[in-house]
Amino acid sequence: MKLLKRISTTLLILIVIYCLISFFIPSKVRVERSVMINAPAALVFEQVNNFKNWTSWSYWDNIDPDMKSTYEGPEKGKGAVHKWTSQNKDVGTGSIMITESTPNVSILTDLHFGGMPVSHGGYTFKDTTEGVYVTTYMNMDMGFFGRIFPGLMMDKFLGTDFEKTLTGLKKQSELVKLSGVKVTSGVEETVTKEQILASYRMGTNMKTIATDIAASYQKIGKFMLANKLTQSGPACAFYHGFSADKIDMECAIPIDKEVKGDGMVNVNKQQAGNAVVIHFYGPYMGTASAHATINKWITEHHKKITGSPWEVYVTDPMVEKDTAKWLTEVYYPIE
């Protein structure tokens, strides 16, 4: 009985000491790590801004190869959500949402994991002469009883994982850069010329977009052949809508004269107008960085987008095999 009393007294003393110490320790914890990446900010930003890219570089997305993932909301940016479930105790069940996305500057996230209070985190991107300085961080409120443990240990627990993730992001971004992805000019204001387009509009997604685009141009080519039309400029594509599940796009080829469409292939005039453009060299998958750069410029210069953006594929990939030399012009119509 005396032994039990001593144990109870000792535990009570330890609890009192724990509580006293907790009064002097902040409940809010911040863990952060940074890395310098030799790549444009726009390129690195796009790697983070789309959760589906994370499988290429994120440490947490590669712990369990059997992890089940679902994606909700927009394809990228504010409102995009990644949910996962895993039998691996280090992965568990959770979700992360992008709450704010400022192109090439910052991405804010809310993380829900294992029944714990929501954690607020994100990434910041800062251009330097050496590349882009990327910082990832997480802010957590450990409450009163979590201030000592795990509060004092969170930097050690998460810091190493942050470092692994940033190492992966650096490797992936610099690899993409070496593959030829680059924006070779800043945003330029221009006036586009009127042209006649034979086009095919379709709904597609990221899994089938390559084959769907090829099929679309084949339909347009057959239409042109049947109507004895001549191509008068590079092929292009308009993006009328973009979401996680569906891309509303319209492939088009400029033609030499106006004829009637056949119900499948449309013929319309693209009117002359004001636009901004970027000249981009690299594989088509990298044009997201050009779109991000233009959107940032439009926001900073208080311009208004007046229609669907489009890409002009200046280089014929059947002639030039080196993807680093493919030139794509990305246009956004403005007031």
C-alpha cells in the first residue's frame, strides 16, 4: 500500500511539473526547411501547384506504393484537394487542400491528418540570381498538453521529411529544366491578326489528351482535304475550360478560305484583337509555366482576360525531334 501511495505521489508530482513547464512553452510550433533550386520560379511553382505532380518528388507521396489517392476540385491552384488512405502507419488517412495560390510567389495549404487539428502550411518561392529559393513550412497548435511532447520534438520529427521532399522537388525541377522547358521571353503585348480556322471542339482529360488531340487534327485534315483547303499557319488549340476531370479544348488549323463546316468540323473567323504572348521552348507538358507567368503578369498589370487562351504550335514535331527546340506561343486575349 505504501508503494502504491509513493507511485501515485510521484506521478502527481511529475504531472504538476509537466504542467508548470508547459506554461512557459508556446503551444504553436513552426517547422520549416529551404532549398535553392536551379530552375525558373514558374517551373518549380507548377510542380507544387498541382497535387498530381507530387508523386514525382514528394517524400510522403512515395512512402506507400499502395496508397489510395483521390483528387477533388480544380486540377490545380486554390481549391484543389488531395485525399489519401493507407495501411502504412506513417501515411495513414488524411487530406490536403490548397487554400491560396499566388503564381510563382506562394502556395498555402490546410492539412487534415489522423484526427489531429488542422495544420496550416505551404511553400514560398523567391527568385534569386542563383535560381529560386523555395521554403516549405507547417504551423501547428499543439494545445496545452502537447507543448512538451510532441511539441518540442516536431522539428526533429518533420524536419528530415521536409528535407527529403525538398530534395525530391529540386531533383525533379532541375530534371524538367534540363529536358528543355524554358520561357525565352517575358510577357509581350501584341495585336493578333484575323484568321479563318477549321476547328474541332472536344472534351478530354490528362490521361487521354495526347491521343484525343491527334485524332482531332486527323478529323480536321480530312475535312481540309475534302474541301481542297490549304493550311495558312501553324496548328493551334484553344482551352475553353480546365478542371480535374475534364478539359474543354478546341484544336484548330488556319485555312486559306472560308467554307461551311460539316457539323463535326467547324469553320470560324478568329477576330483580330489585343493579347499578351509568351514564346516558350520545350516539350508541351511544360507550357504550364508559361500560362502561370502570363497569369501573374495579368494580375500585376490589372488587365482583364476577354476570352479563352490558346497555344500556337510553331514547330512541327514531325520535322523537329528535339523537344527542347519546340516553339509554342501562348496567347491570352485582353481588353
